[in-house]
Amino acid sequence: MFHRESKQKLGLESFQVEDWQKLVNHVGFVCLAYSLLSILRQKCGGSIGDVKFDLQDHVYGISSSADTFEQKLAY
């Protein structure tokens, strides 16, 4: 589960570096994010991806897909 969700939901697969320390740091942060999302998942239910997107919506104040579209246009 960790490997699949880390690659699909947390960006482990799409990160490319040439420096070994940056790779180690990135994997460490992915592990930390997965751990924190797992704790939230136990309290809220759903999958790691659901918790991640709900958290992003809460942090960025996105309440609907229309809001998401308008925010992306604003950037």
C-alpha cells in the first residue's frame, strides 16, 4: 500500500534529481507525509488520496470545482 500510494498520490514517482542527498530528502518527506496522512485517515476515513485532497481543499479554501477553476485562472 505504501509504495503504490506514495507513487500515485504523493509524487514519489515523478521526482528526478541527480544529487543523492536530495533524493534521500524527498523520500524522507514522502514517508513523513504518508505517516501524517495515515493518522488523519484513521480519524476521518477514506483513502490517503482522499485525505490529501480534503486537506488541500481546506488549506486553500477550495469548496467546489468551480472555485478550483477560478483559483487556477487567477494564477
